[in-house]
Amino acid sequence: MKYDCLIIDDEELLSESTCEYFNTFGIKTKWVADAGACMDFFVGNDADLILLDINLKNSSGFELCKKLREKTNIPILFISARTSDDDMLLALNIGGDDYIQKPYSLSVLMAKVKAVLRRYQESSEAVFSCGNIRIDFENMGVYVNGQKIKLKTLEYKLLAYLANNKNRTISKEEIFKKVWEDSITGDNTLNVHIRHLREKIEEDPNNPRYIKTIWGTGYVFEVV
């Protein structure tokens, strides 16, 4: 599932209230309490921004930030009661995008988060490239080995959604909702579209390099 914001903080009451506040105002937010739960979250989910506390149960937000930076470039905003300049500098030097001191005003924090999300989402790449495939999102063009291929509207929407969520397993239910924009599309319809896509973009459709089936769950566009 795709979220706007992930909060990683072991202060339960503060985190829950922040999460509830953000969701009320349309920022889809999830809260977890520690590093382990954060890594578990990214197995089947994604987020456009992270709010990260420094002091976590049995771990450090600094160490978690370093691990996250090995996998993602999404904005990371540190939230901490620490006021030392050294902590702030360390947070920014290891990959943090901002440092917000506790206690914070929910309205001010939300304004900062909205501003960062707007910049991040607007700067998302207009062209996706992977191996011999290139997708021009702006012009809805798909190229394989430099040659433009013809896709039906739903085939393009399905490919674009999978590519925009690369390396994330996407359930059939999410695909039905986000691509077909309903929840009653049948598995057979989806299977046919997946097969046609593979025939058009994969060198060996029976042994796909990109669009992989996750049996019993859905599909993933794999980028190695």
C-alpha cells in the first residue's frame, strides 16, 4: 500500500495523535514504533516521506536513517527532543532532509510535511528507464529497445502503475482499485492484461524479467 508519510517514533501518544491529525487532513499516514517495524513496513508498502525520531526502542534513528538511505531517496525529516547542534548536523549529514524539534505544533509540522511532499512529488521523474524499457509518463509513450510500442489504454495504465511502484508487491485488489478504478474486476481480466503486457515488453514472456507474479498475492515490477 502507498502512504504519503511514515512516522517512526516510540512515543505512542504523540505518534498516534500526529498520525490521526495527518489522516484527517488527507495526508495518508502510518505509524510504527521501531526500526524493525519500519523495515517490515517497506516489505509490502511504500511512503513518500518519513518522520524519524532519533531515540527508538533498542535502536538509533541515526542508524536507521543510514540503512534507509541504502534503499531509498525519499525525504527523511528527523523529529527529536534533542537540541544539540551536533545532533542536528549529524542528522543532516547522514541523509536527513530537515530537523524538527519536539514539542512541535501539529499544524506547523503538517505545513512542513505538505511542502516537502509537494516538492518531492512534483520532482518525480517524468521518464522511467529500466534495462531495455523506457516509459515517458508525460506523453504516455512506451519504448522497448528504442522502438515505440502500441499499448491499449488499460495496458498502459497497468504498466505505469507497476513501474511507479517498482520492487513493491502489489495486490490484485490494489490493482483493481487503482488501475480499473473498481473492486469487482475479475482475475481473468487482469491475467489477460498481464499476459499481453509481457508479450509486448518481455524478451521471454514465459520467463519474465520485469513483471513477476507473486503467487496468491499479485505482481511486482522488479528492478535489480
